[in-house]
Amino acid sequence: MFYREAGDFKTSYREDSQTFPIKFDRLRYYAVLAVAFGVIPLFINDYWANAVFVPFLIYSIAAIGLNILVGFAGQVSLGTGGFMAVGAYAVYKLMTAFPEVSVFFHVLIAGGITAGVGVLFGLPSLRIKGFYLAVATLAAQFFLVWLFNKVPWFYNYSASGQINAPDRTIFGVFVTGAQTSATAKYMFCLVMLTIVAVIARNLTRGTVGRKWMAIRDMDIAAEIIGVNPLTTKITAFAVSSFFIGIAGALFFAVYLGAAEVGEAFGIQKSFLILFMVIIGGLGSIFGSFAGAAFLVLLPVLLKNVLVGTLGWPTDLAAHIELMIVGGLIVVFLIAEPHGLAQLWRLAKEKLRLWPFPH
Amino acid sequence: MNDMSDGYITADGRQIGGVLMELKNITLKFGGVTAISDISFDIRQGEIRAIIGPNGAGKSSMLNVISGFYIPTEGEVWFKGYKRGPMRPYQVAQLGIARTFQNIALFDGMSVLDNIMTGRLTLMKSGLLSQAMWWGSASKEEDEHREKVEKIIDFLEIQPIRKTPVGRLPYGLKKRVELARALAAEPKILLLDEPMAGMNVEEKEDMCRFILDVNDEFGTTIVLIEHDMGVVMDLSDRVVVMDYGRKIGDGPPDEVRNNQDVIDAYLGVAHD
């Protein structure tokens, strides 16, 4: 009824290739941006920021990063947690070593450092594929966690072995440390997510994205067409790790405030983000958001329903919650292997004709 | 020294130029198996060159040598008067050699448009950073190349399926999209590996027309492998005949048709 592309004619290639070719989509996108930047910051409180929005925003960044590697370039990775740890420890070292530089740049540089590490661990992808590559990246996961545990230089020789985010400001507003307001945390992560999402979208719709997808769909044909497999796979690892590094830096500095590497960036984190990407939809930027939302919001929702509404004991609710989330993942994968993004596409196709499908 | 100046006039009156590519004494071995033994022939500017032969004769291997997918065990490939060193396939693509595959090798997850745009990779120059920002050169370049791609889409009459994911297309159209992707690279030499395999008569006629049009309109040199003798004899200017990895005939279709070795090995029966 309201979802129409009839009469929406394109008169230039640029118009035709824009991100939201349908006017309704475009308007909705602007509306979401306006709400995210203009409305939510006014009403957000500590509970909503810490339980829902900040983790959602940060996991979205990580999911976009991993989706570029797995969904677009077709290289399986189980090292996400390790790469997030690189981002976290890089931003920690930068924040403590150069306190006068803005934390905004620290986060970006931490992403850059992670990109370098990602490239290093991505090199085996030239020789090995699929499950074997997954095992190689798993090695990265364990090695990196071990490294940050064993070498005291990384955590500035602190007695606890933990890293603690010092207080830092952007434009005079605290964004890390104990004095940070919910709004500041939210806005900082939102700005980062917006930057990451726009870059990811631009890269995936252009030549670089086509090279990635060509390697994913048929690497031999891609090479014969003129895709250099070395540079293409390495760029995918670099860009993906850059985003994941940013996510790790924010996760530590803004969200947790203090972190211990094995606990915060262990193998569970790698799987969690891989699940987000798979449930959301491989090879879709929207899917990264959807997957992150699903896995962040669902536990919160279940907890509220089970403990808040039904009045179950907390420990029982926590276990039931795990089982329900696990069950839903299986149901989703059977019902729609291409993830939430595919469901969304199907819904849109139906809505194009609704209510007159014939 | 290769002679780039001489040429010949075809039966239908087209001027064929000098030697574009020359294969000299190519031998290709896989362990103890000799796929190609000591084959030499040349490909001239603007001609349609066919390679025929029974199954397992080494035709596809020959194409793979030309496209750089296999490095010949012995022998030399000369392109535009220069000897081609050992190269990776993507480097060969950058020289202007494009190909299609016997079993369609399209990128199933991408739309027809994206597949064809991928074919223009070697011609697109904008860097990672400018693409990340989508400012200036990257988006301008995208538009320019889109225009060229639209011409090819127009030429091959696949406008309605532009945005369709390739995985959903029927076989005949996939073959056409693959031709479009190869054409998008504006190749000097276009290699077609059984472009008409598995097609019905109508689709074959369409494909023949496209091949002739490509040759006529863009002046592209075409090397094709095909089993349909009628098609080969009609389309090609010169034919190489292979059998068991050896070359047993080379020349215009009429000459090959009457070559006793070829008749024995491949065509089986004498015509008229």
C-alpha cells in the first residue's frame, strides 16, 4: 500500500546505483538517522545505554567488519575476538602513552593497528580455504589472547593484569572513564558506527566490493578476469580487521571501562559475532545490523519477560534464556538460511504488491 | 621477428591483419600425461579462429595456455610481437585477453550488472580510499564504466535482466551474460570455450549472430572451441584441428574439411 516503486524513474546511472533507489526506503533511512541522532540522545539513560544501545552499536561495527570478510570476500574467520582484543589493547596503549591526542584518533589508529595484524594472519588465506582457514584464524584467536596475557608491557605492568580506560574527553565531554554520561557513550559509538557503515557500503558497492564477491563466488574465474587474489584477500582482511579493531577499542574503552583479555575477548566473542553475521545475513550490511540487534536485544527482552513479568528466579531465567536463544538460532537457520536480511528482502518484495498481489 | 604487416582477405571480403599472437612449439605435460605436444599456430588481428577436435584432444588445455591458466612445459607464447614470460592469469587478463568457460563460471551471488562491471576491473583505476569516500574519481569512474557496460547490455539484448542475480537465470542467458562479462574488458583477444554447448537451435543462432557482430563491430579477434561443425565452418576464418594433443590440420574451413587426416580423425565421413 505504502511501499511503491512505480513512478520512481531514474534518469542517470548515479541515481540508479544509489544505496536506496526507492524513495520510500530513502525517506525511512533519513528518518532512522534523525531518530538515532536527534531523539534517542535526549531520552537515553544509563540502563538503556549499557544494556541495549551501546552494545548494539559496538557489535554492529564488529558484525559489519566480519561480514566484509566472511559474507563479501568468502574468507571464514574465527579470530574476531582476538582482533577485537588487538583494538582494545592498542587503544589502551595509545590512550596511556599519548594522553594529549584525542581519543577519537586513538580509536581510529587502533583500528589501523588491528588492520595490520589482520593482514598478517590473513596471509595464510592465499593457500588455504574454507574450514582450514577457519582453523588458522582460530590459532590467531588463541595466540593473541595468550600474548596479551603473558606480556606485561601490553597492560602497563598493572598488578591485576587488567586494563582500565583512563578518563578522556572529546570537545570537553567525557567519553571514557567513570564520569561518562549515557548520552556521550551513545553518541560516540553512533558516530563511529555511522562512519563505518558508510565506508562499508561504499566499498561493497564499488570495484573493491565486486572483487571481493568475485573471489567469494568463484576464485578461479575471478583470477582469469583480472582479479589479483593476493591483494583482494589482503584488502578484505585489512578492512575487516580495521572495523573489528574499532569495535574492540570501543568495547573496551567506552562500554566495559576495564577488561581482562580472556574474559572480554575470548573465543565466545568470535562465535557471538559470527552468529550475528550468519543470522543477520551473509553479504549484507543491513544483515549485520539485524544480527547484532537480534543477539543483543533478544537476551535483554527475554530477561525482562522471564524475571520482570513472570517473576522467575534470576539464575533459572539466565539458563532458560540461553536455551531459548540457542533454539531460535537453529530455527532461524532452518527456516531462512540466508538470514534476517533475506526475510527483510522477501517482506519488501511482498509489500511491493500488497494488497493486490495479482 | 614477427611480421605484423601481412594479412589476407577472407571469403566474405574482410581484411585480416598481421599476427597478433603466436604459439610456438607448445608442449603441456601433467606428470606423465602429455596434453599438448609441440603445437604451433598463429592468431591474426581481427580473425575468428576455431580450435576443433574430438573429446580429450587438448582444446581446452590450449585455451588455458593462452589465457595463462596453465604455464606450458615447453614452448613460447608471443603476443603483439613480444615473448610472454610466465604470468599469473590476472596479469594475462590485464594484457587484454578475456575468456568464457565451458562450464559457466559466473559469480552467482551478484547481479548481471555487477558481473559485467566486474569484467571491466582491469580498466578501473580508482583507489581504496577514494572508493571508501565515494567522492570524485571513484563515483565518476563508476558512472563512466556503467555507461560502457550499458552499451554491452544493449548489444547483447539483456536489458530486462540487468538487476537479476545471475544464479536465477536460465542456462542460455547465463552464457550470454558470460560473453558480456568477457566483452566488458574490451579484450584484444576473446577466447570462447564452447559458447554454444547445450543450446537449442534458436539460442545457437542468436549466439552466432552475437559472435559475428562482436567481431564486426569491435574488431575483436576471437578464438573459439566448438563441437557443432556447422557453426565452426560458417563462423571461422581459419581452423586448427587437434587430436590426441597433436595438431593435424590448420587452414581455412574448406581446406580443413577436405584434409584426409582430419576426416579420418574427427569428421569420420567424407563430405560429398
